[in-house]
Amino acid sequence: MKRILITGAAGFLGSHLCDRFIAEGYHVIGMDNLITGDLKNIEHLFPLENFEFCHHDVTKFVHVPGKLDYILHFASPASPIDYLKIPIQTLKVGSLGTHNLLGLARVKNARILIASTSEVYGDPLVHPQTEEYYGNVNTIGPRGVYDEAKRFQESITMAYHTYHGLETRIVRIFNTYGPRMRLNDGRVVPAFMGQALRGEDLTVFGDGLQTRSFCFVDDQVEGIYRLLLSDYHLPVNIGNPHEITIKDFAEEIIKLTGTEQKIIYKDLPINDPLQRQPDISKAKEILDWEPQVDRAEGMRKTFDYFKSLSPEELAKKEHRSFE
Ligand code: UDP
């Protein structure tokens, strides 16, 4: 039986990846320090023999007994509110944490896939973003701690590939949404869903003409799964190229949720990228992958998930304060 370590296992993407690899017959070791993750996302896996959980912070030396075939490094805060509240941890998990996991991959002779992000492109001057684009990042802006940690992560991963011959994979993840996201963590999908559920107006930042392209989590997981098992070691964009302005997106959510709410406008956060759309030619060609779930279907599933939660569960989904 193949053994895989998944860091950030109690997070949104990490927990869906745990599900997928369990379903594929792997033995999954989920690791998380639970700063932003939530055990609720993986509690259904605890009774399984093929699953074990390890409460650990990967910025400290990582020890995993036994053999390991694969490592997926998905531990990281991933929302603008988190970067502001825990900037140092954000930097450390992408840099020190990645270094520890690359070291672990070396001793275990395991293949490692690291979760990078469209944020490496910053506020992009090339549109749509291809993997060849170097990016436009403000190193000292509020997002710099995340963006630069992820850029360093890519560099050190490539260095381990080149100098140690390690089997590495790099996925650049574009905006992804779906069940198990936290509510009100600053990101737009949970923000709008939470506001619709509470009957509040939807907050659009800036003029709402900035664009994003939203990928449903099942599609994202499929792309990551295929990339891990491929023989391609350079970065690959995984995301949904269907682009929309945030204002139009807010209107879609109002229609979808049947709320009477209006849109209210708030200040645009600093260094908020003006546009974002993945060029997924590489993923299509190398992985024979493209998204299958359109936004209407994906958002419906996501909203249905939030609606299915009890008030207590919903309250727990709210973003926790670190103070
Ligand atoms: N946004 C918004 N209202 C909100 C939350 C976010 O208009 O309540 C905007 C945000 O300014 C950005 C876009 O939605 O332009 C996507 O934000 P998110 O934080 O989800 O992702 P990222 O900016 O990292 O792509």
C-alpha cells in the first residue's frame, strides 16, 4: 500500500486531498498544527485504518516513522486576514516548513508536490497568466509574506530537484472554492456566502471591476492528483479559466441565494490584483486535465453545504481570531 503524507490536512484543500487519496486506496498521514485548520474537516476519516493524524507544526523538524512514497505540502495560511494576523508563521511554513519536508522527502526517497499559488504572479502584467510569466509582486506589501514565501518555496523545491535529483512537483493553484471553506476569512466566496446566509449586504471591494477565475475544489483535486502522478517537474497552473468581475460575481451570488440583499462598496485592499485568469494550456497538454464543474453548479453545491450546517456548526466555521 502506498503511503502519503499530507500537510495542512485539516484545511480546506488538504482535507479534500485526504479524502481523495483514501478513496484511491492510499495510507494517508495527515499533519496539521491546527492554527487555521479544523479537525471537523477530517473527523470522518479518524475511524479508518488507512488514516492517521499527526498534530505537528512543519516549521519544526518533521519525523514520520516508516516508508513514505509521496508528500503533499499544503500547510499554509491562505487568506488575506491570516497573512495580516500571522505573517511570520506564513513566511515560516512556506520557507522553513518546505525545507523540512524536502529533507524528509530526501531521506524517504519520496516524491514531493508543493502547493504554490497564482499569487507568485502578484498583480499580473501579463494576462492570462502562463507559467513562464515571472510575476509582479510587492515584497513588502501585506500579501508579500505569502507571495514571497511561496516564491521561495518554488526556488528551494527546484534546487532540491536540480542538486539532489529529488522527484518534485509544483502546482500553482488559482482561486478555488467549495464545501469546508471557512466563513468570513476575508476571501470573496466565503464572504459572499456568509453574507447571503446572514441576510447582510454583499461587500464588494473597490469598484468590483477586478477579475478572478474560480475553480471548484473537485476539479482542483483532480488536477493535483494527476500532476503528482505525472513525470513533469516544472510548475503547472491549475484553475478554472472562466473569468468574471467581482461585481458580476456578487450579482450571481445574489441570484443564486435568492437574497434581497444589495451590493455595498468598500475600499480595495492594498495590492489587490486587478485581474487573474490562468492559462491552463500546460495542464491540458501534460495532464489531459480541464475543469468539469461550471461556476453555477459549483457555487450551488457550496451554498447547499453551508445551508446544511446547523447554527452551531456555522458559528464554528467562522474565522477564528488569533488573539
Ligand atoms: N473581495 C470583495 N469582497 C469581499 C472579499 C473579497 O470584493 O468581501 C474581492 C477582493 O478584493 C479581491 C477578490 O474579491 O479582488 C478576491 O478576493 P480573495 O481574497 O477571495 O482572493 P485573492 O484576492 O487572493 O484572489
